[in-house]
Amino acid sequence: MFLIKPLAKLFYALLIASQFLVINALAEDVLTKETLAKDALATTTIIDDMGVPVNLSVPAKRLVVLGPNLVESLYEIGAGEYILAASEYSDYPEAAKTIARVASHNIINFEEIVSLAPDLVMVWQSGFGVDAITKLRSLGLKVYASEPHTLDDIEDLLRDMGYLTGLLDGAELASARYRQKLNQLQADYSHKETVSVFYQVWQEPMQTLNGDHVMNDAIELCGGKNVFAALPEIAPRVSVESVIGANPKFIFSSGSNSQGISELAHWQRWSMIAAVQNQQVHFLQVDSLVRHAPRILEGAQQLCELLEQSRLTQKDRVMASE
């Protein structure tokens, strides 16, 4: 009996110690899992428009932005002050005009961008090209490539920007404003009679946009049908003969200055085109229609109003001829 008590005490001591070790191990395991879970939640992953994951452990507060449409969109969600540098033609809102420039349409100052040590570089894909984006990534920079193809994609862009910058509330407000206006335009014009449309980007060489460009979505929003939507290239060259063959009822161009008006004048030589016969060749002096940003709906509304006037004019001509 004298020996049993010490052995019993030792046994119980070992039992208690083993239980403590098990509990401690379980606690450490729980803490490890909680830490991993927190880390996972802290990491933001967004898939950009090239299909590449963009991973950020903290919200991006230092941005280099290559694309006027992206600058506009960032200001829309309240992230304008995060922009360290931008590309040429980033002129909206007014505050954007003071941002340092590191790129033009076809020239990028890669060395300057690296020296700025941005948390993220946001790039308009078709504006600067895949090769430029690949080089930026090869320099160790985190890059978000953007290429909206539809008006809905612009709403998604605003939300992506919210996640990437941590400004979720601002992004939600901006996307809600955008969605409300888009829904209103759809309600006003989606049921209208279809009008065949030719959009002229340039005169020499003559260039248009196909069905993959957001301009096509704006045309369809207004009840128009892009006569060159089926062409494979996003910005194909076309001939006068092909436009004559498509015989659009409405021809238009757009831009920030009046130069486009003179570039449309040559169509008056081709009176066999329905748009020319009915005096439906128009220039919209507005740059927002060609920017993949929330302001595109301002330009779209002007286009919708012009197309509606075109329908009414055509009806008046038909009634007058009867």
C-alpha cells in the first residue's frame, strides 16, 4: 500500500499533463486556423479582364492609372486622391488635370512608374496593349487590366475598384447611381423601333467599332443596330463601298472637338445611303460616349435622343409622301 500511493500520484500527474498537452495543442491548432482564416479574409483577389488574378494583402492606396476612363471611375468611387500618376487625356474631373503624367497613347515611362512604387497599376487594355501590360507585370508590379465590353461591365469595374482600394461603400454608391440611370435608359428606349447605325471613328483610314466594343452596347441601348457588329476586329477598317452596301439609316461620330463635323461632310457625296437621303448624319460633341466610365451614360442619352428624333423625322417623311 505504501508503494501504490506514489505510483498513483505519478499516474494522475502524467494523466493531467497529457491532457494539458492535448488541450494546448488543440488551442494552438484553433489559433493557427483562425490566423489563417483572418489572413485569407484580409487578402483580396480580383480577376481582371485578362483573366489574371490580382492579389492584394492590403487595399491599394498608391495607384498609377493608365486610361482616362479608369481615372474618371476612381474619382467616382472617391479614390481620386490615391492616384500618383496617370496617362495623357486624363482630364475629368477637373482635379485629374493636375495629376503627373507617365504615359501617352503609345509611350509608357516604365522607369518612372517603378520609381513611384505603386501598390497597383490599373491599365486600359485595348488602349495600351497586352505587351505593355505583360512588361509592367514582368517588372514586379501588380497590374489590373480593364476592358469593359458592355455597359454592365462598367458597373462591375466600379465594384472591382472598391474591393481593390478598400472603398467598398463609395463603390456601392457609385454603382447604384450608375445602375439606376442605366435602368431608366433601358426602360425609355429598349422597346423603340430598330434603326440601323454606322459609327465612324476615323475618316482616313475609315474605321468603326464592332459588337465587342462598349459603343455597340450603347447603340443597342438606344434601339439601334450596329451595321458592322459582326466584324471580327474590335476596331475594323471599312470602305465607303461597304457602308453603301450596309445602307444605314443613321450615321454618327463623336468627340470632344468639332473636327469630327468636317470629317462627316464627305458622306453628302453618297446620296444613295438612307442616312444621307434623310439628313441623318450627326456629330455628337461629347467625349464621354467613347470612355468606359460612368459618364458614358450621359453620351448614351444624347445618342438615344438623336435616334428618337431620327425615328420621328422618318415617320414624318413617310406621312408626307402618302
